[in-house]
Amino acid sequence: MSGLENWTVATPEIFLGVAAMVLLLIGVMRGERSANLTAILAVVVLIAGIVLLFCSPSGTAFGGMFNSNRFMALMKALILGGSAVAIVMSRSFFQREKVWRFEYPVLILLATVGMMMMVSANDLISLYVGIELQSLALYVIASFMRDSLRSTEAGVKYFVLGALSSGMLLYGASLIYGFAGSTNFASLAQIFADGRGSSGAVVGLVFLIAGLAFKVAAAPFHMWTPDVYEGAPTPVTMLFSVAPKVAAVSLFVTTMIGPFRPLLLQWQLVIVVVAVLSMVLGAFAAIGQNNIKRLMAYSSIGNVGYMLLALATGTEEGARGILVYLIIYVFMNIGIFAVILSMKRKGVMIENIPDLAGLSRRQPLMALALAAFMFSQAGIPPLAGFFGKLYIFIPVINAGLYIPAVIGVVASVVAAYYYLRIIKVAYFDPPTEPFDQPIERDMAVMMGLAGAFVAGFVIFTGPVLEAANAAAAILFKG
């Protein structure tokens, strides 16, 4: 069943959109004292959204512009979970900065609806609408601390460069429509499979890839990432590194593997080049960084490079590797940002890596969690990050992309330097002034849960692989 009548396929998105409007009304009527209430209700709504995901049917809706399947449900669950964690981890930070307002969780809900629409986009028009709904909310969130010059600058840079990327993406979509005669993914796949697409559509695809590369922060379209990650409030940076990243990578996968799979030979080299540039830039540009948020920005660029390299294979095995990597990536980033949000002295946030000196003596459990996350990012077995990279490089080698695979392994080795440097500072440098103690309960819980997943991934490997296999198979069905 498809079409406008099958609106139940989009039940989670409709529920979140209605809930966002209700919470906005609650906030307006109760004023600033409603911030905690709207935050709690927003988290409940996001958790309920995860439940609805697995209760809703698969299929298409709204004239074939919206699609939902098992792959998309898994991606949306990661997005909803990441958004809920971001709200939980934001409360104490914004209360301390005296900018805790009811608009914040409402904006996250609206951004989440946009991300879910991106994942379920089955048409170039719905793809663009989803991206813009997400982006407009995130522009505001990036500059949420209006009295902070850094936050305002981050929001402006994100807006200007985001608008540029949206323009490139829309131009590419218009070229594809002009030369192929359709914006629907299923129709485009049939047109290109029949060899009816012209070279003009391929040019449009290049612009579309450039626009999507902006959204995932892949080189050479990464220029907004370090400044926005550093300038945005730390909980917002954590949100950017998790939920929008999952949505953008998922959109990249469904777009390339869906309507443009018949053009694999045309887009494969473009994706390989973008992936290699991202891995190399992420490895080398982060070496000289002292700000840990800026370092995490370059780390995210490198991580996107690994996932795009698997996408370039155009295989089900590559899609499975991306899914496994994304799940691990989400947990690693939640844990790392829980540590970063715990880096404060006398209530003031500290962001410089040298300030971690002596952490192992002052707060050994926090240092142990940080070491686990950094070893995992470096790909040291038996931590989760090792398995993430393993399931990325196996399909790349099987697809015969030997040179990019070698470059990826070398970039991973180089990147290990700055991850291990953080551990060295925390364990071997002379102690500096200690961070505030005790660690806030929210941060301790997130740190513990993420640490348990990263350190004990061997236990979870079976269920994660099973879910990834089933989800990837859906993309290549038929």
C-alpha cells in the first residue's frame, strides 16, 4: 500500500512533529520556568518515537516521496537516541550558563523530525525538505548562547556555508530532474538502469554529491566543521557529532545505493577521492590541535572518510560495514563528549588537551573511560573501534580498492598519534589543577554506558552484526 492514505508509515515523524508543537505551546504558556518540564517531555517523546518506529509498517507514503524500511528504522533509532542523550547532557551545562530555555528541546525535536525525513526521503524534493528542516533548527541551536561571541560566530558560519551547500544540492537536483525527467528515486533508478540518463544528469549528480559532502563534513567540503565544533556550546557540538551525522551518512547511502546505483562507475571515483581526502585531512590536520573540540571535528572528518570509502564499494557488504561503524561511532562520541562536559574548574568549562594532565591521579575512573574511548577511536583491539574499522576495510579490499584501503590504514595509524597523545597527557604528564568533583550524575551514567559498550563490544558483536546485515540486505533487495 502506498500513497497519501498510508500515513501510518510516517507515524513516528508525525508524532514528533505534533509533540514539538505541543511542547512549544507549553513553553509559551508557562514561560522560562517550563525548561525542565519541556526537556523531560522531549526525552519521553524521543523514546516513544523509538517504540513507534518498530510498531509502524514498512512501505511508501505521500505519493512515493516518503519511504520506510528496516534500514531506515535502525538509522532513525540511532538519531532519536542521540537526540535524547543530547538533551539529557545539555541541562546542567545550560543551567550553569544561565541560558536553559524551553526552546532548546523543542528545536532539537524539530531538527530530529528533519533528520528522520532525510533518512526516509524517496524523492529529491522530500530529500531537500528534510535537509532544510534539520538545518534551520541546527543553525539556531549552534548560536543558542546569544551573548557568546564564539557561539554566535559558529551559528553564522554554519548558516552561510550550510546555505551554500543547500544551493549546490538544489542545483544538482534540478539538473537531474531536467535531464532525467523525474525526481522520484524509484523512477530515477529505472531510468538509469535502462540507460536513458544523459551526461547532464551525471553532472547534476556531482553537484548533489558535493551538497551531501557538505552535510557529512567530508573534505574538501569540511571548512565549516572545526569552527562550528569549537564555537558551538559543547552539548550542541555533541549533538552535531552524533544525530545529524547519522542522518547525513544514511542519506548519502540511500541516495547512492538507491536511485544512482546504476551509475556506480560514474560516481565511484568521486566518492573515493572525497573519502581519501577526508581520511588524510582528518589524520594530519588534527595533529597540531590543542582544543579537544576542534580535534574531535577533524576526527569526525576522518571517520566520515572511512564510511564513504565503504560506500564507494557499492556493495551490500560495504553498507553493512557503514552501519556497524555508525553504531560504534555514536557510542564513542557520546562517551568522549561526556568526558569533555566533565572538564570544568570552578564551574568553568575547560577545552584544552594539556589541562587533562594528571587526570589518572585525580579522577582515575574518568581517565580510564577516556583511555577506552581514545584507544577505540585509534582502532586498538579488542575495543569497538577496531571492529568498526575491520568491517569497513574488508569490503573495500574485497571490492579491489587496494590503494584507497592502504591510504586508509596509513591515515588510521597517523590518527592514532593524537588519540594516544591524549592518553599520554592524562596518564603521564605532571598533574595540573583538578577538575570539579564529583562528576555530574548525567555525565557519569552516559560515560559508564558508552564505556561498557565500547569495552565490551565483543559481547554485542552478534546482535549488532545481525541488525546490520538485515538492514543492509533491505537496500539491495530486488
